[in-house]
Amino acid sequence: MHRHYLHILIITVLTLSGLTAIAEEPTTFTLKGVRSQRDYGPFAFRHGAMLKLESGLFKINMMQDNKAFTLVDTLGDVSYGVYELVLGRMIDIGDVLFTINRIMVPPPPNAGTQGTPSMFDDTELAIELALVNQVSYNWEINGASGGDDVVNRRQVAIKGRKGLFTMQIGLVTAAEWDHTIAGDGATFEQAELSNGSGWFAGAGLKVPVLDKGRWRATLQGEAFYRSEELSLEYGAWEIQSITSVTDTNAITNVVTVIENRRFNDHEDDVTLTETLIALGAELSYNAPYYFFYAGLRALPWSETALDAVISSDDKRYELTFERKDPVMAYGGIGLNIRGVKAYVEVQGGGETAVNTGISRAF
């Protein structure tokens, strides 16, 4: 199983690294290093175009007027400018001076208009593997509690971001429960949920509230849904038949009712569903070759349900579930190598997790 995950990670790295955006734009330009006297370009003058210079790899960020622009360091997310595309203009990019020494504009029939920049232009994809995922639940049957039980899950997810919008979808490959409620013997005994698997999905927003140099702060919210198929095992008494015996004498009639009961073992397939609303805040720092971040996440609303009941002596007992702690804190650190990020994240609180993943921004 772990070898399969490793293959997925390797394939994803190669796929993400090989993706490039190639587009022809009507206006191009070249740069010359002031000190090195080296020529660079031609480069397309459009939003998102890449400039490979002696000072690094930069991305053009067009302003609203489609004339002025800034340059963003792809390794450190540091912005330079505002600049204008003017022949002979000297600009400082990554602490290195360049001059715009050539601008090529095609004839009007072939000329196009520059795309209007938008906050929804940028996209990021990631694949994430949960090395550890533990959630504390309290579950009860007819007033009998299973206690503060921890569920251990193994899962893998694909995550994405398009501008402000975020999404994730993944598989729970194994859920280790090992929880038992002893029961009272008169109704049921040894109720136990055994291992299962399932899927989950989420969608939300991630809104920047501070973007200063290498520091960035965001507020985020997400709606999350999980479904897991489990096995419920328990033992219970069942009435097989009822026999009435009448004893008649000279004075009275005595009627005796005899219940014929049998103890049976049951195993039912059940589905556990969980719906969450999460709100949080995150602070991150992005350097050219590394980054780190930390944040808080809370669950103002959650609902956990199990579509199962325990039957005993023609009575039915519902199972109830509840998350124990709705607040989590997390932090992560990673490397940025040629635009591909690899990271490790640790989370504690109501959900304990250790996640590792790779991502690529476009």
C-alpha cells in the first residue's frame, strides 16, 4: 500500500513539473543586463508570462490598465515594480538592473488585446498523504457510552486552489476503530465497530488579508463531507416464540406466559457520515527556497451520524456520535524547488494529523 502511494507521488511530481503554459502574444520585448550586457528574451508581454533572467525566474502580473506591470519572483513570491513597457527604460529586477532594449509589436491585423488580470487567474494543485490522522469521538447506545475513543485513519487527497476558491477530494483507505461497548447483558453485549473505508470532499474560500513582502495572512472557510462504510458487530437477545400455559383447577385458572429467547450474534454493514463547517486563519512566510506556515481551525458546526440501530427483544436502540474537540492548531514547513513545493504539516487538538504532500502553482 505504501509503495502504491510512493508511485502516485512520483508520477504527480513528474506530471506537475512537465506542465508549462505556452501562448503567443502580439507584443514581445527583450531586456539587456546593465552590468552583464547579456540579452534576454524575447518575452511575451501578457499576464502570467515567465521571464528567465540572471537574477531568477519571474512572472508578469499585469495591472488593470494593461500597460503597467509588476514582476513576481516565482521562488519567493516577492513582487518588484510597478513598471511600464517603455523602450530604453531601466528597471531593477531582483536587485539586478536591466534595460528594455527592444519592443516588437505586430501589424494591427495580427494584434490582440491583453487579457484582463483577475484574482482568479492563479491555480495550484497538490496531492497529500496522511501519515497520521486521529479524531476523538464519543459514541453511545441506549445510554451506554463507548468513551472518548480515537479513530485512526489512513487517507490520500487531491487538493486544488483557483484564485480564492479551494477544493479537496480523497479516499479513506483504512479506518481503525477497535471500539467496544460492553452493554448490560439484558439488551445487548459487546457492540463493536470494525475497520472500514470511504471517501471525503470539501470546498471553500481562502481570502488574503495581509500580503507584505514574504509574509502573508489569510482567512479561510470550508464545508467538508465524509462517508465511511463500517461493520457493526454485537450480540443481543431475541424472542423466538411466546408460549401460554393454562393450569386449571377447581378454583382458579392460572395462565403462565413463557418467552423462548435466544442470544444471537449480528454483523451489519453501516455508513458513518460526517458534515463539518470549518473556519480558520493562517500566517505564512515564503523565502526563495523554503517556506513555513501556522494556523488555527475551528468547527462552529458539525454533524456525525451512523445509519444503524441495535435490535434486542423487538426493541431498537439508536447509536449517537459526537466529536470531542472542535478546535485544531497546525503548522508546516517545506521546500520550493523550481516551483514544485514539498511540505510536511503537523496538526493537534480535536484532530491529530501528520500530512506530507507536493504542490505546484501555475
